[in-house]
Amino acid sequence: MLEKTMKSSSTLFQDRFHSYTKRDRCFNIRSLVPFVLTSLFMASILSFFLLYSPLPFSVFPKRDLEIVQNQQLEEQLHIQSQTNHANSSSKSQKNEEEKSCDLFKGRWVPALRESSYYSNSSCSTIPDSKNCFKNGREDSDFLNWKWKPHECELPRFDPRIFLHIVRGKKMAFIGDSVARNHMESLLCLLSQEEIPKDVHKDSEDRFRTWYFPNHDFTLMTLWSRFLIVGEERMVNGTGSSIFDLQLDKVDDDWAKPFPDLDYAIISDGHWFFRVMHLHEAGKEIGCVYCKQPNVTDYNIDFPLRKAFQTAFSFINGCHACRNTVTMVRTFAPAHFEKGFWNTGGFCNRTGPVKEEQVDFKSFDWQVRNIQVEEIERAKEEGKKNGHRFELVDVTRAMLMRADGHPGEHWGNKWMKGYNDCTHWCMPGPVDFWNELMLAVLRKA
């Protein structure tokens, strides 16, 4: 009964609504007819006036018209001036920020989220010796930090941007096993976007080549202990850890393939901390750590500087190398405490230290200064012949990261009891080197 009553009421409402709207529409149309006719009549008169009057706007006082036009012009000029000033200020501010922002000076701050880009499962190319978690490292707080330059922000690493920049190019890391560590980090970062092909590996696993087919990008490591020729003295067929260095001869192992490179990342330093006989122009001129009579005793800084000078001299003198961008990644310090690698030294910190806790009088910092001085000299020389040099300065930041080394968690079966406080865990703060390198590449 209720349903029937509601249906009846609804029908009645619809009937009334439709009948009302019909009457209402008729009434509105009748009332609009005079208004429409009047409007058409006025429009016709105005059209006739505009078409046939020689000065149609003379009905307005000429002076008033000029005032209106001048006001409009002034407003346009004022708006344009404000826009130009805003654009100029924006560009000036951006340029000032770029000039004042030193990416290499800053501090480590807690990351809002875990800062690692990859893990054991997402990167299959992590070497066992740097796979700290696989080898028993339990703390992970060392991953939760990011580098914060004092005057700006360092963007996170974006593998798509990197691969876009290096599309169709060849890049090589030239140097020792820490240079290899740097390349291995980049390999993991890029593999999150594209899985590379392993196309070359020498018998000693010192020269490696990887290829990214989707981007036609080749990534290599070229092993060189000293950048210059350095031969180990053998005693009864066994290495003596005593080297003869030719200070004026570049190492052909990297120099020969260099002209084919588009990007070269050069780094070195750790192999200079040993006994070395120094030769120049075919003659022995001195020694490091020898303490021999009638032989000039040099500090490490002398052969180190000579090695970088010889390397940069080769590059600047190479006419076929003008398309190569040469980057120097500065010295990455070791952090042995209470001894050296073979005397019980260890590194078991779990977080970074503050900048004021860093010793900037250490030899690590001196090595960095030598590298910076020599690349600046090479850069000035390179401008004459079109050679480009860039700096990737990681030393200050890494002096604060004694927590980033494998330590005892490097899984070496043949050297148990020794700690690795020279290389870097993956993932870990070593990945920050590639954040810096990408920032430098984007500017270059």
C-alpha cells in the first residue's frame, strides 16, 4: 500500500513538473521577444555608425583616449620590467648558487630512508670480498647516511640519466684495486636500470669489460699500480714487494687503449707505501724506504707527484685523445686503527665521525692535495690543446667514513686474521663516489 502511494505521488509530481515547465517556457519566450528586437535594433545602429563614420572613436575626447592608451602602455612596460628582473634575478641566483656550492665540502647527515641503491639480491656482480653482509657483518647503520654539501643538495644517483649521458661511449677506470672497487659500485648502480654483459676478463681478473647493449655503453677497468712503469723485483721466483719505478715512462697497459676512451677515471696512491727504487732517464735517482748509503732517500710524495705528472703529460700530448674527458678521483683513505694491515690493525666503527674529528694534517690529505694540484696544472695546460680534466674529490668525505670498510668481513680464506680497511663494503659509502661523478659529468 505504501509503495503504491509513493509511486502515485511520484507520478503526480512528474506530471506537475512537466506541465509547469511547458507553461514556464512559453511565458519566457514571449517576454524575451521585445528585448531581442530592441537589442538587434541597437546593434544595427552601432554597426552603421562604425562602418560609415570617418572617425568612429571621436565621440571619446582625444585627450582621454591618449591617457587610457598611455596607462595601458605603462602597465605593459611595468609588467615586462618585473618579468625581466625576476628572470635575471633567478638566473643570477642560480649562477651564484652554482659558484658558491662546493660539492666536495659538507657533512654526513642521517638519511630519511636507507640510502643504499641496491642489495645482495638486486646486484649479482658484488665481489665476495666486498659483500660485507654475506661475510657476516651484522650492523647496517653505516648505510643510513647521505653526503650534504654545505651550500646545496647532492642529487641521488639516477642510472637513467647516467646511461643517457654515456650512450654510445666508452668509459674506463684506471688505477689499482680501489679504482676497481669504484667501478664495481657503478656497475651495481647501473644494473638497476640495465643488466650488462660480461664481455672480457683476463686471467688475473685485473682487466674487465662490461657492455650495456641497450645504451651501447662500454665500461672497463684498466689495472695500473702506479700509472707509470713499475716492475716488482723477484727473489727465487717470488715477489719481493720491492719495485723499480720509471718515473718518466707511462704504463702502456692503460696508455695504449686510452685514445679510444670517451671518459677516463684515474686514481692511485695505495701502492706507493712500499720500498721503491726510483729511475729517471734510465738512471736510478733515489729510493723510498731504502735507507741505503749513497742513495737519495725520498718521501712518498715525490714519486706520487711524478707519476701523476707523467700520466697527465701523456694525455695532454696525445693528439688522438682530445675527445676524452679525464677525471681524477682523489685518494680514498684507509682506516686501520691500532696497527697496519699486517700488524693487527682493524676498523670496526659503525658510523661516520664529524669533520672536526678528522686529521687534515695526515698523509692521506697530503696525497689528495698533490692530486688536486697536479690536475689543476694539467687542466690549464690542457686548455691549449682542447683536453678536458675534471675533479671528483672524495677525500674529505671519506676521511669521515671509517665505518665503510669490510674489516674482518671480507671472506678471505688465505689471509685469515687480517682486516681489510682499505677497500669498501658494497653497498656502502663507496656509492657516494658515483653520485659525485654523475654531478661532475652533468656539468662537463
